[in-house]
Amino acid sequence: MKRPGAPPGTLEFTGERHLETPMLMRVNFNQETVDSQTFSNHVPLELAEGCINWYDVRGLHDVALIERFGQQFNIHPLVLEDILHTQQRPKFEEYGNDVFIIVSSLTYDGFNHELNEEQIAIYFGENFIITFQEKADDTFAAVRERIEAGSGRIRSRKPDYLAYAIIDGIVDNYFGVLDGIEANMEEVELEIQGRPNRETKENIHHLKFKLLAMRKSVMPLREAVGKFSRCESQAVEGSTGVFVRDLYDHVIRIADLIETYRDMLNGLQDLYLSELSLRMNNIIQVLTIITTIFVPLTFMVGVYGMNFDNMPELHWKYGYFYLLGLMVALTLALIYYFKNKKWI
């Protein structure tokens, strides 16, 4: 959390430290060549001529390193502050001819029902792009493979297209997250149709909470991608707009799916309550029937348990067996009546 009262632009890391030392990777590429290098500490920040310079930083706890990038690339202090404050909402901002984007990378552990979130910050200009990740996992592995293989348009385009490709890969992962949540919803539905319990209720609330957390990441992203598609900065080529607009459609689709799944979870919650109510009604029905059967039997037993002298049935030789037969016959008659009424 940011220190209260700190002036704007104060560089303080507020996230969780995931690495002992930051991991740095530099990829310089153009249509003909690709040069990838990994650094553990000191990374040269001088831009290579005639190619796109991509710096990938994993681990943000080294404030001095982030500040060094800021000085080398003339990054505004407010941008550096947002990079170090890892609870930012997705956004798109222009700083002169440079562009700054924040998105949330989401992964879902369907076994444990856990939604994992990581802030991704992207800053790019005319011939460079810098990405900042919190964790050591290579979120951009698929994009890096495309660059190294020379497939697609990335190596022939500017950093704005690389930024689009990175965000597009993150958004594509959202569909996988939704697939995992949908699979868990189907499991919950089967539980409700079988034998729902307290854990079923907890699973429904847990899934609703995860969808709410995902919604908080997707809704601001819709606005940010919309701004990206309308950006007039020199760092963004007009031909990239058609791809960003397609990305915007994907974000809209994801937002619609989230709302649909939220409605489905509300439906599952209503179904859960209905199933519990039905089970309770069935239990009460069975107990009521049992009570109804035993009331006349208890009455008979009570009458002949009074032991008055002038009760002729008490002196019958077979009175006991007659009473038992009457009780059995009455019980069978009541059961037949209940079945005829379809109460059991």
C-alpha cells in the first residue's frame, strides 16, 4: 500500500516480492535478425539502431532498477509510480509520443478454485518497448516464440503492434479462465442435483467472488483498449488500429460472458435453495405421515391402558390379538390412502 501523504511520483514498491533478484531480458529484432539476451543484474539500456528494442523486466522490488529505466527512457515519475504500485486498474495513457498501458494477466486453478492475478505494465515509444512483470513466469512466451520463429507480422511492425500482441495473448488467456470457471459451475450443478451440502453453497459464493474479481480487471480493460484503438500518438501506426479494434471485440465478448456466468451462478444459487427447500419438505412430509399413522395407534393404546374395571374388552380371551390386528389394518389402510393421494 502506498505510504499515506507521500507526494505524487514517489517510487515505493507496494506489491509482494516474488524473486530474490530481478530477471531481465532484452530482445532486439527486425525482419532479418533476432538477438535475445538474459541478464541477472546490469542490463545495457542503450538502444540498438535499425531494430525494435524490447526489454522485459520480471520482479519489481528493485526500485533503483525501475528508476534507471525511467531516467534512460525519460519515463514520467507517475508512470514509474504506477509500475511499482501493483494494484492498479487496467488503463491506457499517452505521455507525449510514448504510450503506457496496464493490464491484468489472469490464470485459474480449477482444482483449488483459485484466480491468480498479475499486473503487467507496458511502456513503448517509436523504437522500444518495456514490459514489467511481477513474477518469474514468462507470460509472453508465445509472443517471444513468434518473434524467434519469424511468424506473423511482429518482426515487420513497430512496438505498438508488439504491445497489441502481448495484450491479445493476455486476453486470450481470459477465455481459458472462463472455461475453468464454467467447468467448476457444471460440477456445482451436478452436486446440487445430487446431494447438495454446505460445501456446495461455499463453492457457489467462491465462484461468484472470482467472477467479481475478474470483472474488476476486464471492465477497465475495455475502456483502455478502446482508447488504444483511437490513439493518435506517433508511436501508434494507423494500420494497427484494425487489430486493436478486433481485440476490443474480444474484451467485449469476455465482459458479456462474465455477466452471463454471474446470472448462471445466481440461478445455481436459487436452484440450491430450492433443492434444500424440497429436501426439507420431503423430510417434513415423511415425518407427518409417520405421525399421522401413529396418532390413532397411540389413541388405542392409551384407551386400553386406563385399566378401568368395566372395560369388557380387557377380559376377552383374544382381545389383545384383535387389537393388534385392528392396529395393523388401520396402518395399512392409512398407507393405502396416502399412496392413493400420491403423498408417498
